[in-house]
Amino acid sequence: MNKNKKFLLLTVLAVFSLVLAACGFGGDSSEKSKDDGKDSGSSGTASSKSELNVVVTSEPPSLHPALATDTTSGVILTNTFEGLTTLDADAKPIEAAAEKWEISDDQLTYTFKLRDDAKWSNGDPVVAGDFVYAWKWALNPDNLSEYASILYPIKGAEEYNLGKGSADEVGVKAEDEKTLVVTLNNPTPYFLELTAFKTYAPLNQKVVEGKEDWYADAGENFVTNGPFTLSEWKHNDSIVLKKNPEYWDVDKVSLETVNIGMVESEATASTMFKGKEIDYLGAPFQTVALDSIDEFKADGSLRIADQASVYWYKLNNKDKFTGNANIRKALTLAINRQGLIDNITKGEQKPALGMVPIAVHGFEEDRGYYKDNDMEGAKAALEAGMKELGIKDPKDIKINVSFNTSEAHAAIAQYIQEGWTKNLGITVGLDNSEWQVYLEKLNQLDYQAGRMGWVGDYNDAYTFLEMYDTAANGNNDTGWENAEYKKLLVQSNKETDPAKRLELLKQAEKIAVSELPVAPIYYYTNLSVVQDNVKNMQADILGNIQLKNVVVEAKK
């Protein structure tokens, strides 16, 4: 991945969130939606004018499937574009634009058969060439797609993206209008999950080619193949999605309209939910304010679900202080994670004692890399780091904690600032920036310790480790790399035995945790609340919500 922040940007902490923006909707009313978990199988009775009202934390940085790197953009793209596959409620891949596929015996060739009735919102048929065009566009190094590396399992993809190969050598071809053949470098057990990811979405080549700003606004050039269209986009204010009448499965789509406001403040969003102005709070649509958690718990409306995501502080390995491995170790060990969860986040998160969340298969147990709140170890590491840097007074170690605008991120930063100052005796400052400015700071290594979250692109440990394979990786943002770590990741991609592959990934994680390009803090849970008349609105373990399945019942 190039210089991105997918982050997923997790643009939200798992009780939390981030970012900027305005307030208000492009539609008529203001209500948001969500599902009750327990009733996720209920179809409900849709009202004659089925509208869902939700909010996100900011203006989406990009609504180009190959350029978007964050969850705010991602939730809109996930519901307006559709890949070969999509994910069900258990985050398992199922048929989408492709109605079926065949996998060769050596697991290197995938042949997808597209649906005959798959259409773009302008009525054009979705053809195999739309996928070839979109994937090669993302891999073209001139287009600077920060997520290009997620296509690297495809033969020739990495070479083309790095300028060492050509587009013609990429292993994807349209055998005919409805048959797409993909050749991989190595067996990739999660490839059908990848084809559900936004970077793998098709683009209508006839419409977008030659129009560099086609994705900058709603309009005739913003042609989609998913269940919804981008009907309206008032920048820094609101977005309106409308049911796509050309969608192949339109009869299963209950919602007519999705009104998406932009509200930076978690507290404001919680007030809007309590006032029934919005229908749902929870990733990827804003987050439940810290001050509202106890209230929602008390009335039984708060839902808590595990999520395959991690909240961590990235550490700039090129900085004078955080560039020292022992200083990074001291900072990491001197965080009281359980105390943070009990007193600040209150969302039943789990202390992160590794880089891969315990929700990921094979990583459910504590790997024993370090202890939470290990002050003895932290002080020993600090002393060693000071000696290496020629520093005698810990106050001369000056660390700024950077974070993007958010009450939750600020509260976490203040808690960690207090702990580092009190227990290590170092000088700690706080640095707050608006979201897009913040992303650029991390991108340019203009920080020391910076908060970020990562939601898995797919449910596999590799998605949490791959971003640190080289310092040049677009999601790295730490300057750290390790040749042995990279070697193990490469080996894991070639290993076909699941148990041996898992062991290689754990060996790689152990190397990273020993050098700590990041300080893991906690593994997310997704806290959410939903209005009683909204059904089937529940994020999966990767934080995705398929609005196609949501039903808003008529209010009684």
C-alpha cells in the first residue's frame, strides 16, 4: 500500500472516532439506522418511504475506489460499488457481480463468470473489461494508488506497480465480456475476500476514462454498479444515497434513501441519536461518545461486538527520540492499557499485547511478547535508551503525542501523556490536527508518536503485518523495516500448509514487536446503538455494514 491510512483509518476507535466536518443532511429528515444484532435475521416491514439517517465524522477524503484509504470513504464506496464478491454477515465471501467462479487445482487461476443482469447505474452492462481496467488503473504507478499493494497477489501486479513490469504482464484478462480470468503468484487463501474490497471494484471505463475528476462530485460521471447511487454530495456537509434501480438485486434493497450527515463531535452525534435525529451510532458511522456509554449500558441499548482491528500509536523511527528502539520499548511498556479501558474507553476492549487482534484466527491467545503496564521493564528500557542517546535527565526526552480531532482520541492521549510523564519522567506534549492534515503529517513522518487504528481488510493476520514489509509501503508511516521480517512475510505467501503459514506469520509478528514500530494499545470492540424500528444494521467483524440488507420499519 502506498502512503495511506486506511485506517481504515479506522477512522474510528472502537468506541471512538475521529475527524472533522459539518452537520446536517441532504435529505428531508435526520435519523440514522442500525440493527439489533439479535434481530439481524428479521426482514421487517419497510415503510413506503424508507429512509435511513446516519452521520460520518468528516468529508470523505476520496470516493475513487482505487484512491480511498479510510473508513469514511469506504462505507460509501462499499454501498455504491460492488466487486466480484461481497461479504455476508459473518464476513465470509459470497457471490456479487460474479455469479460463480472456478479455481484451478493448483489454486493459482480463478475464472469468474459475471452476472448477465449486472448493470451500471446508467444502464451499461458490467463487463469483465471494467475489472481489468480498474485493477490496472490502481496498479499504474502514475496514479499513486495507496492501496495498490492489496492487488499484489495477482501475477505481475507488484512488478507493474513498482515500475519493473508492464500492464500487459498483469495476470488479469477478459476472456469475453462476462468471463474474467485471474492468475495469482501463489495460492492466496483469502483471495475471494480481497475481491470484495473496494480497490477490487470495477470502473465503467467508457464513462470515467479521460475524466480525471469524475469521482469529485455526484453527477452523470459518478456511475456505480452497487445497490445505491451517489445522488447528492454537499461537500463538508452531507451526502445522499439513492436506491440504484439498475442494480441486479434491487428487489432485495429496502431502503430508498440514505441521508449521511457529517458531524465531527461524538458528543453531538450522541445527542442527535438520543433526539431520534439519526438512526444509528457505531462504526463506520461515527461512534458512541465516551460520556454516553454508561447511559446506553444502563438502559440496555448498547451493543458490544468484537472487531478485527487494533488501536495503536505509530512511532517515528526516524526521529531523534522515537528512533531509538529502547525508547520505543519504554513508551510501549509504560502504558496501562487495562486502566485506559476501565476508566476512559469503557467499551470492553482488550489490551493489545501484539500487533494482530485476538479476533483473528490463530491469534486468539496472548503471544507473551510483553506485559501490560510493565513499569519495571519500561524504566529499564528508558535507562538503556538514555545511555545510548547520551542523555542524563529523562526530562530532556521530549515526545509529542499526535492525534486527529476527536474527543475520544484526545482523552486517550491525555491519559497516556499523564502516565508517561508521571512514570517515566519524560516531557510529553499533545499535538492535535484536523483529519486530512493529520494524515499528511504521518505520511511525511512529521510526528513522533501518532495515534492510528487499523481495521482488517480481510480476516487474516497478513493484513495487520503487511504494511510494515518495507518503509516505502504506503501504510507504514514509521520508517521501520526489517529484512528478516519481510522474508517471513514472503514465505508465508508461498506456504500452502495452513499451520506452517500461521507459524511464519507469528515469527514475523515477534520480530516487529521486538523492535516496536508501533505501540499496540487495545483491540477494538464496536460499540453501537440503533433505533428500535431499524433492522439488520450490524457491522461485521471487519467493520463493514451492507446497507442493502437494512430495513427501516414504519414507526408506530
